[in-house]
Amino acid sequence: MFNKLKILFSDIKIQHTVFALPFAVMSAFLAAEGLPEWMTLLWILVAMFGARNAAMAFNRIADARFDKVNPRTKDRALPSGDVGAGQYWIFLAVSSVLFVFAAYMLNRLAFFLSPVALVIVFGYSFAKRFTSFAHLWLGVAISIAPVGAWVAVREEISIASLVLGAAVVFWLVGFDIIYSCMDMESDRKNNLYSIPQKFGIAWALRLAFSAHCIMVVFLLALLYVPILGVLYLAGVVLVAGLLWYEHSLVRPNDLSKVNTAFFNVNGIISILLMSLVIVDCMWV
């Protein structure tokens, strides 16, 4: 059993939690205007854990037949037979229940919105089958993290949470387009849609850069929140520099550094920004 769980957590890339979780945490600190209550923060973390696991499990189940014929994904747990479909469904059900329960423990609005969140994150797995703009759907799905964390603390959806959520949307759009460049040929063979598949790699990278520029604009717009100051502004400048570096790593004729651009740089971006937001909030 523990060996299967180890395979499952490896297959859903639990380390990629570094993308959404820091934005949920920084949103919680912004909503609380300082340190949130410990129990609230704990249930936010539990909700994030459950929601992400459920979303990734559903994605692996929905994409199993496509993963089997994609050279990059054919060794995933389901196509390779390391984990059975039934085991993945159980993992999905437990993770979904955990998320909904955590939302219930937070407040009424979080609980009422939890099924909506699950529909959105599950829906992403089908988006590539009918639209080239599935990257945008993924961005919206991940933006639930900061908006949901704000709801968890204040039981409301505010302009500030939506601005931060919009920044996350365009951040995800940008680096997911870059990551999808590796699947362009496989997507074409299997009638799946993406920006690289529709417009080619060169234009896809330009659109990814544009999305990241929009992200920076939304991050700057968040400066209207009184609790944020010089440290946050410095963080945004550093984020802009890291995004520039990310795009310098990838060229239309050289995708060898996509994984570095995708995981390493974006992991640094999320943790850096979260750290500076927390310090800024606690400094006041």
C-alpha cells in the first residue's frame, strides 16, 4: 500500500505544488493583513493538498490513453501499469473528500464554492480536446489557490484576490505554453489542441512572453493594497528579471532547457514572491 502511494505521489509530481501553494499562502497573509490564524492556515494547506491531488489524479485518469502514445508521458503510472485505474479512482475520491471537508472547516462560503472549484480543476483535463487555449483554463484553475485562500480568511471574494488571481492566470498561461512546446508533435498526431500546436513554437514563445508581461502588470497593480510596500515592489522587479531569464533559456530551435525554465525558475518565482509578501505583511 505504501509503495503504491509513493508511486502515486511521484506520478502526480507532488513537488509541483510549489507553483500554486505559495500564492495561496501570500493571499492568506494579505487577507489577514499579517499572520492568519494558525488553524485557518492549516486548513488552507489541507485544502490545497486535497484539491491538487484530486486534480492531478483526475488528469492522469482522463489522459491515460493519450499518455500511452506520448514519448514524454508513456512511463507514467497508469500507462505503464504501475498503478491500476481503480487505485487512482480511490485516490481521487479520498483527495476530493479531503478538500471539501477542509473547505467546510474553513467557512460557509468556502464550503459552498468547493464543488465549483473541483469542476473547474477537473474540466481542464478535457480542455485540450476542444480548444487551443487550454492553457488559459489551467491558469484559471490554479488561480483558485489565491482567491480561495482569501475566501478562507475573510469569507469574501475581493478585488485584491482577483488581481492576484489574474497574475497567477497569466503566469501559468506563459509557462504552460513553454512546457507544451515539447508536446507539439504528439498533440498533432493525437488531435489535441494547444498554442504551440496551432501557431507553431516561435509564435507560441512570443505569446508566452506576452502573457508574462501581463502578469507583471497585474502584480504591479496589487501595489494599491496598503500593506504592500518596497519589499513587494522589489519582489516584482526580481520576478520580472527571472521571467526574462526564463524566456532566454528557450528558443524555437532549442527546447533542451524547457524543464529548467518550467520548474526551476518558476519555483523560485513563487517562493521568492511569497517570502517577500509575508515579510512585508509582518513588517507593518
